[in-house]
Amino acid sequence: MTSRLEEAVQSIAAKRYAQMFVPKLYTVLRGGYGWGDLRADAIAGLTVAVVALPLAMALAIASGTTPEKGLYTAIVAGFLISALGGSRVQIGGPTAAFVPVVFVVIQKFGFGGLILCTMLAGLMLIAAGLMRLGTLMKYMPQPVITGFTAGIAVSIFSSQVKDLLGLHMDKVPADFFGRWTGYAEHIATTQPAAVGIAALALGVIVALRRWRPAWPGFLIALLLCTALSIGFALPAETIGTRFGNLPSTLPIFDFPHIPFARTLELLPSSFTIAFLAGVESLLSAVVADGMIGARHRSNCELVAQGVANVGSALFGGLPATGAIARTATNVRAGGKSPIAGMLHAVFLLLFMLLLGSQMHYVPLAALAGVLLVVAWNMSEYQHFLHTLSAPKGDMLVLLSTFLLTVFFDLTVAIEVGIVLASFVFMFRMAEAFEVSSGVHLIEGDEDDGTSSTARAADAHQREQLPKGVEAFQISGPLFFGAANRLDNLLDQFFVPPRVFILRMRLVPIIDASGVHALKSLADRCRRKGIVLIVSGLQAQPQRVIADMGVGERPGELHFVPDYDHATALAAMILAGTIPARSPSP
């Protein structure tokens, strides 16, 4: 009977685990999908494809590679993310968040290194989804996200100055100071035609967003700038003059030389790509949920992102993730299901096949203007300025992440930001931990819901303690950042008590360091001949203490449910009903 019950429980658990990875496409099709839904998804997919076309090329160029790589990414990864993902309306493809890290990887390891890096990131995302780490992404500190997002925006702007001004430079350095030094050295080569085209693109996009927000501003600006460039034969660099003609064929498996021997060197960048893809895709899914009133499957989304990045790499594409702006465009255009995202990839493929030769004439200055708007939107400067008014710890995390992203490396920025945020959190938790000989003279006790009458009663209880008994109350999480606060409790007594009551009803959680500190306190009490009574353990501390093998030792250590039981037990020990151990030599 027991074995059957265990098998049934395991079967239910396996089914629940499997349900987390069921794509939303399957859910939508199973629930019924008609011609009206297909029509709405087709219109939305076409709308998003029009927006994604210039962005995909611009982001690829900003990343230090050729425009078709961005199109391959939007087609292959965009299709897989929608087909396998856990969101109904998520649109995937290349995004601005990847530009700095991809640029550096290509500079150091070549495009083959980026292929390997993207594949490793995809495998990391699949593993993260299968291990159900998707729900942990919501705990990412907001100052870290805001800091590296604003830093990426500055990096994108910094990378586009060459094309904005039409400077004659052979190669743009990867580091911030090197870029601006190079710009200063070549400022005399500025092309007025490039500056005019970039200004026109910016003006058109800004004007359309204000007066015609439903129109595809990026594409219209690109078409207008291209037409003027051709009509007036402006001396501005174009996609064709720098990269040649774009292919008008289907994406094929593309395996350049992949430096497998440098896999370990690529792991930090791979982790950064996986981290950015996971965070941005889940943030985008949350935004989409709020717009359509649905719920995404976070772990399914991570697995889909992983598969999409592996697929993009196999076809010679770039890293991909969920794109918030394109996802919002999909929702506003009436997208109902993942089929809209799949059709967006199909339409992009058709654009590339039919219009590939015409993209030869697109001015690079116009694409730079598009990316300037992307960088401005990404900066979220109002949110950045708002976070600067936060407590000093959050401000330190924000500025550190931002400055490291701009001046050093995105991987280092994220690592340092998370570590700093963790230290800030630990410091605040340690500050929230209080030890008091008074029962309710503890900062923050008002939050525990205890009334003033109850506090007065507790104070009266302590006054009634018999001679030879001392009681202390601790409040807050007992973790490694606060565990040392228990070390000197016994040093406060001129004459050691016979019984020491430690009240822990206001301790919600405890970790291994806290258990070790509690065990050390019990050992010190034993050596001094003091009986330690721990009262009021909550469920989590009780379970952790038991799991770590700290149990009752009659006459030395006792656990009781509340303070009344503790005082009653102390009275029995004083009366000799329960003998206390003699001090250890």
C-alpha cells in the first residue's frame, strides 16, 4: 500500500514537472484556434516584422558583424522562441542588451568564438529552465538591472558615433576610452551628409512617435533616408559599400572556425549572455502578462530561449532573447498567440528573400540614428534618476554597476553589482537582528502584530522571573551576517544564571551559521553549568535545527513551545525536579 502511494505521489510530481515545460503554442491550439485568430496574428506578425527589420540589421552592425546576421537571428531564434516559449505573445530576436558583450567577444575571439559563446549560453539557459531557476529571476536587484541597462545604453551610443558623424576610421576600439580617443583623432573627417541623414532619421522617428505613434517610425525613417541618399547621390557610407550585397537566400548551417580550445575563456561571456537573455526575456514576459492579463511559464520560457540561442548559433546568428518593445508592439497590433511571433519570423524571411538586394542602399548613418533612439529608450533615465534618491546602499549598487558597464566590462559589472547588492542585503538583515534583555524593547517589534497590552504583559512576566533565571529575546533572521551577535550574551552576567531562556518566537528563519552559533551558545552554557532553554521556535528554524542534528540534552539544552513553558521548566530545574549538569572542567 505504501509503495503504491509513493508511486502515485511520484507520478503526480512528474506530471506537474512536465507541465511546466508545455509550450503556450500547444495550450492555445488545444483550446481552439480559428480563422479570426489567424488573421489577427498575421496582421500583428507583419507589423512586428516591419519594426524588427531595421532593428535586426542595426543591432548586428553595432555588434561588430554584418547585417544579415541580425536577420538570421530574428528569423531562426524568433521562430523558435514563439514556437517553444512559455508566453503567448513574446517576440524574440537580437536586442540592444547584447551589443557590448557581443562586440567584445568578436573582437577577442572572432565570429567563431561568438558562435561557441552563444551555444554555451543556450545550454546554460536550458539547464536553468530544467532546474526551475526561472522563478529566481524575479529576485534580481532592481539597481543592478537599472545600472547595467543604463550602462548598455551609453555603450550603444558610444559605438555609433563613427557612423553618426561619418568618420573615416578603420576600426572602432572596444573600450570606452579608446573609442572616444579615436573619435577625437578623426573628428576632422566628419561627413556633413552622414550628420544630416542621422539628424533626419532622428527627427522623423521622434515626430512620428509624437503625432503618428501607430506608424512604423523606424522603417519610414530608413526608407526616407535611403530615398534621399539615392536621389541626391549623397556621399554617405551604406550597407553595400561596407558589407557588400546581402544574401537573398534561406539561412543555412554556418560553421566558421570555432576555437573550442578557448572554451574556458569564453565561459564568463557565455554566462553574461545567458544571464541577460534570461532576465530580459522574463521581464518582457512579465510586461506582456500585464498587457494581456495572462501568466507565462518562466521555466518553459528559459528552455525555449536556450534552444533558440543554440539554433541561432547553428545558422550563424547572434544571441537572442525576448524583446520588450517588439513584444509590446505585437500586443498593441492585436497578437493573440505564439503564431504571431512565428509569422513575424516568416515575414522577415520573405523580406530578406525579396528585398535583400535593395538593402544595399541603406545609409549606415540612418541605422545609427535608429540605434540612438533605441539607446535613449533603453536608458530609462527617469528610473535611473529616481533610484539615485534611494538609500545609499542601493545608490552604490546602481552607480557601481553603471560605471563598470560603461568603462570596463559588462560581465564584471553584473558580478560586482550582484555581490554588492548581496552585501547591502546582508548588512540590512544584520541590522534588523536585535538582542534584548527587555522582552519587547526591540526595534521593529510593532511589525509582529503584538499589542501594547501583550508587550506590557511580557515585561511583567520578565519581572516575575525567579532569582537564577535570565531571559533574552532575539528578533529577526538568524543568519551568517548576524550569528556572531549570540557570542557575547553570557559575558553580560557578573554572576552566571542557573537557567538561561532564549526566546526565538520572532526569528522567522535560520541558516547553518545561525545553528552553529546556537550550538556554540549551548556548549558555553554547558561548560558554565547553565541550562539553556530555547522557546517559541517557528517552523523553519525548528526544521533546520532538527535537520542539522541539534537536539535536546536533558539538563543542558531544552526546546519548549512558548515562554510559559520555559518559565515552568526553569522553576522545575531550580527546584531540582530536573537536575542541571555540573560545569565542565
